[in-house]
Amino acid sequence: MSIMSSKPIAPGTKCEVSFELPVGGKVLPVTAAVKVLYCSFSGPDGFKIGTAFGDLDEDSRDAVHGFAE
């Protein structure tokens, strides 16, 4: 997953992110552990942060799969 940040986050940093996904007419919350893979300056918008998911709980995993279908 890629996110934008006003501040840089070093590759290798472990973080927790929370967001909502529209799935089947509902909005489902997701909380996920992620690891930063890259951080690149994107101009006035800040920094583009590339992340990889760690383990997701069952509800979050179902929400992500439902969104991706």
C-alpha cells in the first residue's frame, strides 16, 4: 500500500495504519501493521511511503479481499 505523509518515514520502520474500505455497500474499518519499504519525496504533497502489510486480523483481511475483488 502507498500512502502520503507530510514527513519522511525511514524504510524498515514498522507502523500501524487505520483506514476504511467500501465493501458491498458498507464501510469497513481496517487496522494493519505495516513495514515501510520506501520513502520518496513527491514535492509539495510531501512524501510517498510504500508499505507492505504484516499480519491482518480476520475482519481486516476479509475487508481488504472484499475491496480488491
